[in-house]
Amino acid sequence: MKDIFTIVFRLTVSCLLAGLVMGATFVFTNKAKLHNAEVREQKVMLGLLGYSGAKTAPASLKLHPVYRYLVSGGGVSSLGYLVPTSGAGEAGYVFVNLGLDGNFLGKEDVRLEAHKAAEANEREAAIVVALGSGKECRYVDQTIVATDNGQRLAYLLPGEFPGFKTFINVILSVDPAFAVTGLEIMEHEEDPGLGGEIVQAYFKNQFRGKTYEALKKLGVVKEPLPDEYRRVLENDRNGGSIGAEEVAQVEASYSGKDIYALTGATISSKAVTNGVKSIVNKFAYRIGILDRVLKEQQIVVPF
Amino acid sequence: MATDKSSLQLITNGILNENPIFRLVLSMCPAVGISTTVMNGLMLGVAVLFVQVFSSLTIAIFKNVIHPRIRIPTYTLTIATWVTVIDMVLAAYMPEAYAKMGIFIKLIVAFAIITMRLEMFACKETVSASFFDGIGMGLGFMAGMMAIGFVRELLGMGTLLGYDLLGFKPLLFFVLPLAGFFCVGLMMGFFNYIEARYKSAKRASA
């Protein structure tokens, strides 16, 4: 009997000590960790817009996040978009509620400061307050609209799709006509040396310059990558050795071609191609509906 | 029962005589699964070195208050704590290394070599001896991982530490998980062969 108490007591103390050590480390490191993730994401996004290395982004460039939510309550589901508003004396954000078929259901002002909107918990709490009781919302994804002097420059689409083993996490940038301008792989678990090569410039940059029309019937070919194309794909856009004219010329000649599959990783190559296609397709459909509703309801947005 | 080995002997013991991978044949999962490049081996080795040293120290310090009936749960708890700490520290201060190694770090909790060293060594020996034993085992593991990584990266991808050395991929098969088994087995045999030759040469000269 005495043994039970000693064992329970000592294990409890060990657990408490372990908890203290881990808790203290968490408190000290969490801020830096979140900051790292944010910095990386920002850097990738600016890189996709063409600002990397020595070329810094101008002050007129702004990134406006649009968050998509699934709203449920009373047995009915609907979609909601949290969009920033730019009108004077506004609450900061508007939550636009749309039916699953794209009909406008309602809009609510959401009181939220910009720095709080970046945090998922704060954002969700503010939306729930604006929606009123009996409704629940679940975060789905976000889109970042990049503007230069108020003109839409590009859309940045973080997305996820299945790869060879698990999900591949990417950020895709498309121009206002939905032509792909860049692809960056954020997280993946493909086989190193095979599917893992999707992160290499000579693969992911092949998506650059594929138009919306070309994307619809984009496939994968098992052919060796031509040398002149590879040179251009691996060329650094800001400070590379190949002139911009030559790059544009070569890219244009390949823009209608399919994606050249990676050696030994056809499945990964196809997964990325299909993933990119589906992200762009779905987005083009959604932004069309959202733009129409914003126009009809005369919601002023900064993009 | 204190060990009579000097600190240097404890360290070399971990690297050569009782190398975790090639002699004790422990922690085979990472040795097969993660050792595709030299860099992977190095980074995982460093992480294991830290976990091993900290866990050995902790157990050696508290060995008298650990109830012998519940020592295994206590070891597991200790290892899990240090792995979590290192995971969080890496994520915060070395984000680039963490982006590559993040999913492997958490696996260290289950590495047989660490529990085994706590059970066989740290719970019986002094704090300083356990510290040097931890360093030796950690370095031995790191050296083993890097050696396997060297062979697999060079043969599988034709590169070393990411630099393209050969310009082609001699045996693409070597980066696949299956090849890890062949690689570890062949290298183990190779080291045993060298040792046997060395011993017989010594005997002949004596």
C-alpha cells in the first residue's frame, strides 16, 4: 500500500516538473516561432509577386486578405467571406454571407482591427459576435489580393492538395486573368530525390506563364526537359544571367506546352499539376461570384 | 558500481566499440528511413546528441529518487520532455533547419538507443560519467547516420551536402527506404571485415 503512494507521488512530481520545463520553453519560444512562420510566408508572397533579393516591394503595393468561412446554424449551411472595407467610418471588415448556390444572403459589419484579423481566434470570435447567436463558423481558406495603387495586381492563393504520400502545401500566384505567375511549395513529404524535386525551380517554374485557357487542358508529358527551357526556368529573375527578353521569348514558346514530368516521379508531377488546376479553377469561380455580390451590394473594398 | 573508464574512453566507446548503429544495432528506423543525405544525418545526429546528453544527465542526477518499479515511464517522460524542448527551440531559432527536420525530431522520443543508455548506464553511474557517455553515444549515432547518408546521397543522387559532385545519379534506387536496409547491412559487414582484418594483423604481429 505504501508503495502505491510513493509511486503515485513520484510520478506526479515528475510529470509536474516535465510540464514546467516544457511550459517554460513554450512561453519563451512561441512568439519567435509564430514570427518565423509569418516572415517566411510574407517573403514567399513577395517573391511570387517578383520582389526578392535586391528588388524590394514599393510602398504602393498592398496585400489584402480575404477569408472564407463555412457558416452553419439552424440546419442550414452557407458560405461567408470576410473582406476588408475601405469606406470612411466603417467597421473595418464586412462579413458577406452567401448561399451555397452563390445567392446573396446578408452582410454584417465586423469590428476588427487589422493586426487582430491576422489571428485566427480573434477573427472567428469577432465574426461570431457579428453573426449573432445560434450560428457557427468554420475557417476554410484565405486568398490574398495584391494591389498596386488600388489596381489588382495578382491573387495569392494558399492551397493544399494530395501528393504521392500526404498533402502538399503551396502558395500559388495568379494574375487578374487567372494566368499562373508563380508557384511555391511550402510543405511536402514526397520522396527525396524523386517527388521531392517538385521544389526545384526547373519543375515549379514550369507553371509560370500558363494562361487560364491553357491550364484547363494542361497535362503532364514524360519527355526530357529541353535544355534551353531548363536554363530559363533556373534563371533568377532578379539578377540572373539571362536577359529578360530572352526569358520572355522562351517562356512564351513553351506556354502552351504541357508540364514536363520529373524523372521517376510521374505521380508527384501529376498531383501538382492537377492540384494547381483545381485551385485556379475553383478560385476563378468563387471570385467571380464574390465580385458580382460586392458590386450588387455596393460594398466598397480596397481591391 | 562506478565505471573505471576515463571520460575520453567513454566518448570513443560510444563512437567505435559500442557504436549505436553498427555495433549495438539500435535505432534502426532512423538509420534506414532518414539517412538519405549527409545533411539529414548531421541534423538528426545533433538533435539526438542533445536529447541523449540532457536525458542522461537528468536521470543520473535523479537516479536515487526514481522508484525502480516505474523507471521506464520516468525515462520515457524525461526523453519526451527534452525532445519537445528541442523541437520548440529549433522551430523558434533555426527555422530553416526545422523546416527540413521538423517531422523527424518528434520521432526521437521512440529511439531505442536513448532509453537503452538510460537503463544500462545513466541510472547506475555518476553524473559526469553519464554526461560523457551521452556525448559518446550521440556522436556515435551522428557519425553512423552521416556515414550511411554519405553513401546513399553519393550513390543515389550524385551529390554531397547538396552540391552536385557527379553530375548524374548512379543508382537512383539508393534514396528509396528499401535501400536503407541494404546500405546499413553492407556497411556493417564492411566495418566488421575491417575489424577482423585489424585484429588478425595485430595477432600476427604479437
